[in-house]
Amino acid sequence: MAFGKYKEVMALKAKDAKVTGVAQDGGVVTSILCYALEQGVIDGALLAAKSDTPWLPKPVVATTKEEIIAAAGTKYTISPNMSAIKSAAREYALDKIAIVGTPCQIYAARKMQLYPFGARHIADKIALTVGIFCTENFSYAGLKTVIEDHCKVPIESVTKMEIGKGKFSVKGAKDVAIPIKETHKYEQDGCHVCSDLTAEFADISTGSIGTPDGWSTCFTRTTKGSDLMKKALAAGLFEKKEMAEFAAPMGLAMLEKLETGKKDKAKKTVADRTALGLFTTPGIVY
Amino acid sequence: MAKPKIAYVHLSGCTGCLVSLADTYEKLLDILGAVDMVYNLTLADARDLPEGKIDISIVEGAVCLQDKHSVQLIKEAREKSGLVIALGGCAATGCVCNFSRGGQANQPQHESFVPINRLIKVDAYIPGCPPAPEVIYNFCIAAVTGDTQYLAPFMAQNVGGYHCGCDLQVNVVQNSLCMGCGTCASSCPTRAIEMEFGRPSFNNIRCVKCGACTAACPRMFLPVAEIQKKLMV
């Protein structure tokens, strides 16, 4: 089945101007986290926030609405959010932790819930998983190379980065867009065995693919995710549209095309590496 | 159905794994209620392994090669048991016992402490120092209920044997499988792993070689069917 198991799929756009002003697309992650915090569903969230180095994210434990909003927006490089989960449970003494992450980070959180080898009294504190659509990621040096050598702007001058419509674009002191295929060689190779574009194991997953600018495609996948989203919609957090409004080749047709591409690439990568006699992750292709 | 006969064999370990088993709070009663604990120096009143067959021996601690009693005990446990489980780093990977060089009071001749698979065949490994209470609980319940799908990763050779942070470097980073999630860092009991630019960076002096990071890494094994069945509801 395309997009993994899910309960509902919809197009969403946050209404809160504080969120839409800073969000990458529809502001779904930021809004739903703020709402979950308000409602007591969570008491904190693991997020990729800004660090002192331009566009190098660092994992943070956010416990206020302000901290959640401050971490909004996509950073196209690695933020090891799972590395902060022990700190969230111990130092911050959180009981209901939300994890926001790429599909691979959701894999990690889910595996930790079932096989918590070194996570004493931590995995049971995971209250919500919010997955972000992901095609692949860059190392920090890879991202910097794309921006400084290909887009030819200093990384610190950039205020927003986007991938869409076949382009990698940066906005800031100077707006530049380059063909996405120029960036492919800087993708981290560990992404190429991954079959999951839509965060198939999150409670809620969301991303820009399939919806117009300023909107996000959003799946609810578990009862927990679905109930929270229903309450958030009833509370008027989002403008909502049916995905059927976006006809092929946009909408779910586009998402499915990219997803199939990612799954095929993963199968091929795993087969190639196995043929070379290299270890690949059991279970990663499904 | 008769309850499985369980022996808890304590070799050279700190009892932390048994404490972790007990740290499941009231769930400990689920485990104790589901089994017949025939031997456990700390929890049961029996000095020796019982006569006859045992279903499962759970082994905590490394085996000291200079201690004849330990060598004999682990051999005897293997002979009598249907399954032998290496619980925790010392039994599974050698853990901190890997560093022993002997020459310490009050048994200075006790020099070498090795993971139990150096002497016997091991059926399943639960790495970690100690393994988290929840993973011990999940393992025990799966073993009693025959949940073989859940148990499969514990049976794989690559979670047992000598392990340290370097195994992540060799198996995951060198095979370009790492994507920088940071699970290894939060799984490390000694905080020997820090994430630097999206990759684990090991402090070799801190690493106790418990194997938790390697076992926890979602790129070492990914239990997709288990996640779908147990969590996506």
C-alpha cells in the first residue's frame, strides 16, 4: 500500500500567524506540538533547533510554546534528535515526550519502544511521534558546499531553504535556485538504503510534497495521532482541504511517484551492496 | 501448561542486571508468576543447579577462566538447559570485565573474565550495562509466550560477542548506513558517544563495551513487522 498504513490524509495550513510566519510550509508540526503541549498530551518535545553555527541544527528539549515556535522551519542537515531523549527523560524529567524527526528517526524511536537496550525508563515516556517527509539528507559540509559552491552565497546570508519543483532554492541576501540534481551527489549515503519517504511509523506525518505552497500534506496513522488531529481541527487550528482537490500530477499522485522512486532506489542500493558482500540492515527494505 | 523452569546463573557480574530485572516494579510479578525459578542465588533458596533438565538458564556476568567453579557452572548450565541466555554486557560481550588483567586482592590469580560464548554455545544475547528493565521484561514475556518474531534479533550472533563503540563505526558508519539519528548516544550508559556533525564520535576510554549502542542502532536491525503489529494501532 502506498504511504504505509494510515487513517486519514488531508491538506492543512495553520491559522496562527505566529506559526505561519516562521513555518516551512503549512506549519503542521509547530501547531500540533503547541496544541499538544497546551492540552497536556505532551510536556515537551525533541526538536531540531538553531545552533550558533549557521544552519547547523542542534537537538533541543523544548518545553514551552515559544521554544517550539523558535525551532520551526526545515534544516537540510542532520540533527541527531534521538541523542537528546535521555536528557529529556532525566535532566528535564519529562513524562510525555514528543519526538519530531525524519522517517529514520521515527524508526529509531519505534525500535527503542520495543527494544530499549540502553534506555531505562525512557521509551515509555514517548508520548507522540511526528514524522517529517524526507527524500534524503545532507551532511553539514555537503549542505555548505551546495550553498556556497553551487548557489554561490555565504551560508550565513541564507534565511530560508526549500526543495521543491525540481529545485533547491535559498532565500536571503540573494535568492538563488539550482536544479535539485546538482545536489544529489552530496546526499548522505546512509539515506540510500531507506524506503520511507512519508514517515510510515509516526503517529502523525507531514510534509510539503503533494500540496501547494503554504500547505502541507498530513497523514494520521495511529489512534493517538488521529484523535489529537481531530481535536486540533475541532479547535480550529488549521484550514483543511481534501487531497482530492489536488488532481494528478499534483497531490497524492506526486507523493506516490516520489515515494515509489525512493523505495525502488532503496531496493537497488541494498541489492548492490549485498552483491558487494557488504552488511546492510536486516528489515530495512519492506 | 507447566511453567518454564528458569535458572538464574550469576557469574562475575555486579548484580546490576538482576537489579534491572527487579526495576520493572510490579511487572516483576508478571515474570516471577510466569516461571518456576529453580535456581537464583539472590532470589531463591537453592545453592546449586537442580538435578535434571532446566528450560532456560539466564546468565549474568562473565566467566572467570581461573575459577574452576565458574567454568564448571557455566558448562553444567549449558548441559542442563534448553536455552542459555546471556543477560547483560558481562555475559554477552564481556563488558567492563574485558579490561581485567588480574593481580587484584583478594583473588589475584583471577585474571581473565570472558563473555560466556567463549566457552559455551549461547542461544540469545541481551546486551547493555545493564539492559534496560523494559527490554528484559519484553524478552521474558516473549520467551514465555513463544513470540519468536520478537525474539529473533536477540538470537542473532551480531548482538553478542565482543562489542564496543567501534562496532558501530565498523558495521554502520563504514558501511555507509549511519544517518545520524543519535540513538547510540542516548543508549550509552557511560555517555561515551557524542554526535559530531551527525555521526557518532567515541570516547574509547569511557566505553565499557556493553554492546547497547550497537544493538539499539536502527541500522543494525530494523524490526518493521514488530513495529507495525505492536505500535501502529
